[in-house]
Amino acid sequence: MSYAEQIILAEEMANRVSAQVNEKIKNTLKQAKIGEADIQSEHTKTEEARPRFPHIINHYLKNANTWYEIMLPKTGIKSWSLGLRENYDINYCFEPSHSTFLTLKKGAVLTEDTAPNHTHAIYVKCSTAGVTVEVELWRE
């Protein structure tokens, strides 16, 4: 099972648990005869204030000048960023052929507000071996 599939499975499990907890809360409120509308505004404020955290994929590039594929979830990406932990340039592209690639200069971070349209993978390579590429995925 790929990392992206594990992320999706974990989120589905979290959603199921959240739905079960919400159902238990509603039942408890009914038993206590407290209306859902009485607490809805407080719940909304809490939900809006809750911080969102990214899913972080660290991909180790063992060999120099070798293209590595980083798989992304197929749906639900709101925004993402790509960077290198070490201070080197990296090449990246979204096509398995690697025919058209861009260079991310050392210390720079690429941030996009939209998911890659035509692919579910980012291909990366570095001229230095033993570096780690970091991808942050922000879900909807």
C-alpha cells in the first residue's frame, strides 16, 4: 500500500470515528434535553479556530542524478509545497518522461495553491546523493 493510500485510509478512519463521536454527542444532548442549536454556535467557533496540519512526505534521494517518484493522493489536495532539507538545487517535473522539468534553487520552497491537474506524482532528482525532499500536502 502506497503512502498516499495510507493517508487516505487514515483520513477515512478518522472521519468514521468523528461521525460516531458526533452521534454520541447528539444522543447525550437529547437525553439531557439540550437543543443542538444551543451549542452549534460554539462548535462552529471551535471548528473555525482549529488549526489544520499538513501531511508531510519525506522522500530520501539515495542516488545522485536519478529521478524519484513521489506519489500524491488522487483527490482532496487543497495546496502543496515542495522543498529540500539540504542546501542544494533540485529538478522536478510532473511527467514520467521527465522531458520538461524545472529547477528549484537551493533554499527555495515551491508552494502551489492548487493540486497538480494532470498527475498524481511529482518526479524529483538532485545532483547530490543522500538528500531528503519534503512535500507538504494540505487537504481540503
